[in-house]
Amino acid sequence: QVQLVESGGGLVQAGASLRLSCAASGLTFTSWTMAWFRQTPGKEHEFVAAIGWGGAGTDYADSVKGRFTISRDSSKNTVYLQMNSLEAEDTAAYYCAAGGVYLGRLISNYNYWGQGTQVTVSS
């Protein structure tokens, strides 16, 4: 049974940093692209960042490029999202996902999803 468990969300002020973690189990971690999406009420999931199964390839949404960094630790089956210079517009529920498409940006590219962690940025 595949499980993706996110942690690290919280309430911060604009300009602060947070690091989200996603611990994966029940799958061969190194065989999957891992990604972060986010969602605000009434909107669809928005792609944030993805990292390929080898860890060398990454992709970012334009809105977070230069501020967010995705990484993965295969020894811990964990993917991270380091978020710096947070803005009020970054407020959302953040979801971790695992998929078979290399650096996919579409929801349909991902087979497994976590339950989400809330990030709230106050201005």
C-alpha cells in the first residue's frame, strides 16, 4: 500500500521560509518522479515543482522559480520542498505526488497523492 505523508506546513509571515517534507512508503522510491502541487479553495491543483527519479532533473512553475527548491533523499524515501521568500500568494494546501511521467506537470501524470499540508503566509 502506497503512502505519501507530508509535513512541515504552518503559518508564517511574508518573507519567511518553510521546508515541506514528504515521506513515501510502499513504492520503489527511485523509480518515480516526485512532485509538489498546491490548491486553494475553489481552484484546481496547481503544479509547483517536480524532480525526476534520478534526482538530477527538476522543473518549477514560473511563480516559484528562484524561490523554491525541490530535492529528494533516496536513503530516506523523502522529497522536500524548500520555500524561501514566501508570499501571501503562496498560501495553499500543498500536496506531494508520485508519478511515472518524467517531470510531468499534469495532475493526470501522477498516480499517488498525499493528504496535504497547509501553508499560510500572512502579509
